[in-house]
Amino acid sequence: MRGGKDNGTEGLKRLATSLAVREVIRARVFLGTATSEEEREELLGMTLSELTQAAQALSSAVYLRQQVEAAEHMRKLTAQQGDLQASKKSLFTS
């Protein structure tokens, strides 16, 4: 019975590692960095704790990228609205 439990635990660790590697790779793609096969193999060789740390760091980087993109988008919208208001004003003052 104990062997089955150990196999189940190992299987769960392998699954968690595989999912963590997949998410690390997806985060790197989002940030514009491709992952080579060699880097993927290196990720697969990391402990779950190491992968968790890497995933947390990448999560922060992704969050910051999203915040920057949202701010840039808002800046463009604000500029467009300013341009629109200026053109409306010039129509009424002409």
C-alpha cells in the first residue's frame, strides 16, 4: 500500500513540475523571451521549489508589463480625447 502512495506522490510532483514549467515558458513568451529546448530541459531539472520561485519572479514581471501596457494605452486614449476636444473647440470658434 505504501508503494502506491509514494508513486502517487511522485506522480503528483511530476505533474506539478510539468505544469510549472509550462507556465514559466508561457510567461517568458508573454515577456518576449523564447525558451530553447536546452532551457526547457534545465527547467524540467529544477526542483518544484526552484520552479515556484522562478514562477513568482516571472509573475511579478508579467504584472509589471501589463501595468505598463495599460498605462500606455490610457496615455494614448487621453491624448486622443485631448485632440478630439481641441478639434471640436476649433470648429465652434471658427
